[in-house]
Amino acid sequence: MAHSPKRKLFLDLVRAIFRINGLLLADGDRMAEGVGLTSARWKVIGIIALSNAGVTVPGIARALGQSRQAVQRITDVMQIDGLVSYATNPRHKRSVLVQLTDQGQQVYHALRTVQDPWAIGLTDDVPVDELESALRLLQRLIFRMEKP
Amino acid sequence: MAHSPKRKLFLDLVRAIFRINGLLLADGDRMAEGVGLTSARWKVIGIIALSNAGVTVPGIARALGQSRQAVQRITDVMQIDGLVSYATNPRHKRSVLVQLTDQGQQVYHALRTVQDPWAIGLTDDVPVDELESALRLLQRLIFRMEKP
DNA sequence: GTCAGGCTGACTCTATGTTGTCAATCTGCT
DNA sequence: AGCAGATTGACAACATAGAGTCAGCCTGAC
């Protein structure tokens, strides 16, 4: 059984991914809490902030690898809360662009003041090349899982 | 800014973890579907099968890093479906042990016949040492996130 | 033995996310 | 221009997961 240890290794990796996913959501909730957000909005606002021109709801969903319905619900609530606004999309009549309002940008900036030290603190003693190789491995797995 | 690239690298890793978590759940649903399970029950049945003597519901929750309420709901449904049974715990009067029934073991076995080729296929051309180092990195991050 | 603190089961509420469906719109090909 | 297929918004049903609460049981220190 040449692949048996590899199989166990992979399943351990799967369990670790489930575990760290939960921990990341918990940390996201904790960080976002201070500025009145949740981890789901934390994920969404990060994608919106990355794109200057504004993105569509399905675009955010594709970036996160989630269903557009889930993202739509998040952005709808964030629009009610005044964090994002819907702007007409010159390239698509129905699909509006999601943009950060001034308040949304302030919230994102406040988020960064918590998120950056968090990211730095967690990777304090982790070499860059280890991060790189782990990221490459995950992206490789993602690619293989997305194809079929 | 010596740590700026590392910060971006880590955030990319976070995004990859969110992405692969969703893909793993989708694959888990797809594999578990054939034997009448869902990805949540797939995760739970794996933990139960790993322990011969039976585990408590909070024990499963700790192994998965989830709330015991979430696990309790899963095991309750699985008990109704006849996959698991609750046995009295000699070491704790109220906290019962969750065990696989014969049917549960059959389902787990059927699951393995799908899951093992899946695991092997995904890691086909991935060197063992890359899996090991990625797993170590994630476990290191998990350890740091669990402490506080 | 006793008792404080921790663990567990049961319940509720809320948030998140997937799937399915339908109509309206868009895109690319002819 | 016109049409087939893909994309999008809107809505609904369902599964999953966390947080909070309460009462009952258990454990360990004394």
C-alpha cells in the first residue's frame, strides 16, 4: 500500500482545513464585531474593497466560490446598513455594481487596523517560503477540485 | 514594510482555505449522496468510525472544533435513520456514547469505497513532503488560533 | 462528605449557505 | 437582425452552525 500513508495525510489535511475554516470564521467574527460586522460581511467587504471600479454580486460570489444567492443576501443587508450602494452597471442593465459607501470605506479602514496586526501576529515566526508552498498546494487542490 | 508581502500571502492563504472548505463540502455532499448522507454527517461519521469504543457528542464536537449543539443535531438525525446508536457511558451517567450500528458501519464502508479513490486521485501527483509541510503549517496556525 | 465549578442535554434564536425555480436580460453565433 | 444558451435577480425551502440559556449531573479540591 504505497498510497495509504498519503491517504491518511490528506484526510488529516482535510480535517485541518475544516478546523481552521471554523477558527478563521470565529476570528473574523471577533475582529468584525468591533465595527459592527460579521465574518460573512468581513469576507464580502474585503472583495469589494479590492476592486476599485465596483463588482457585481455574482462576481463577488465567484471570487469567494459561493452561491450568488448567499452573497446577495449579505449585500442587501449591508446596503440597508449603509455600507454599500448599488450603482447602475454600464455594461449590464440588470446586474448592478456593488460599491462601498463612505461609511463602508471607513468601516473597511477600521477593519484593517485590526486585521493587519492579526495577520502579522499569526504568521510571526512562519517563514515566507512555507506560506508560499502551502498556498501553492491548496491552490493546486482547488484547481483540481474545480475542474470536474 | 518587510511583512507586507507576508500579510498579503497570508490573506491569500485565508481566501484559499475558505474556497477549499466550500469545495470539500461540495465533494463531501457528492460522495455522501450516494449512501444517503450529507457532508455534515460525512464529517461526523468519520470521527465516530475512528474511535472503536464510542465517543460522546461533545467529544465529536471537540474533535471537529464545532459546537456540541451542531453535532448533537446531526447524531440525533443519524440515530433516527438507524446509523448510530446511543449506549450508556460507564464513565458518565448523562453523556451517552455514540456508536455506529451495523447499518452505520455498512454506510461507512460504502463511503470509504468512494472516499479513498477521491483522496488518492486528488493527491496523485502531489509529493508526500509537500502534504506534510502544508499540514504542519495549518496545524501550527490552528494551535496559535486556539490558544487565546 | 460536601460543595463550587465544570460538563452535558435540551431548547430557542439567529446567521449563513446551498439548491431549485422562474422570468428577464445579456452574449455570442449565424 | 434573430435566436439559443448563459447570466442575473428574486423568491422559497432546507441544512448547517454558533450563541445563549437553563437545569441536572459530574469531578475534584477541601
